Amino acid sequence: MSNIIIYHNPACGTSRNTLEMIRNSGNEPTIIYYLDTPPSHDELVKLIADMGITVRALLRKNVEPYEQLTLADEQLTDEQLIGFMLQHPILINRPIVVTPMGTRLCRPSEVVLDILPESQKGAFTKEDGEKVTDEKGKRIK
């Protein structure tokens, strides 16, 4: 185990790619399947603060509860939005990765490279065929 945490959804390609880039750096992270084990209120607030993003920036808009709950309504407070995310964890955008170098929403997945303590150990290609690192572990773009 390493001191890296990923809030992961195995059904998400971006999340799977991020997890594999962490592993390609020689680390096995703690995996939190946040749909099954959502963060507590305080944990979610801390993650948002540590990422330096707004609550709305973490909110997934392309899932069913978003429209049903009328979450586009700008009158909703951050606290209300956090409450909806805790009630419906599918509304939390992912993957979120926490390392000693920072906390990031890793969309696109290669954002994780900016906060990994170790570099990539070899070539990495995303599931869609996009090359991220070369055989020496150097970032391609």
C-alpha cells in the first residue's frame, strides 16, 4: 500500500486509466469505491477545499439525478449541493486522487501525473489508444 488514495468508479474509463497510471508509477493506491462508500460530509468538504475547486465544479451534470433534482438552479447553496452529492454519490465527479503532492479531480486522467510522487515506470496508453507516456515513462504531451 502507498499513501495514495483514489476515489474510484470501475465503470468509468477515466477512472480506470487514472488507476492504471498510478500503478504504472509503482504504487498500489488505497481504492475507495465511492459509490458504495461515499465520503462523509467533512471528507467531501475537505476534498473540495484541497482541490481548490468550487462545489459545482465537482458536480456531475450528465447523470439522471442532476435534472430530476434541478441542480442547475443557481439559487442552491454549496451546502445544499454537498447534501445532494452525499445522498446521490453518482453526482460526485471522479476520479479524485489524493497524494502527498496534492489532491486533484483527474479529468482528464493524465492530470494524475502532476501529483504522483514517482514517475511512470514505462509506456502507458489509455484504453482509447491515446499514448500518455513513452517506454522511458516520459510524458508524450
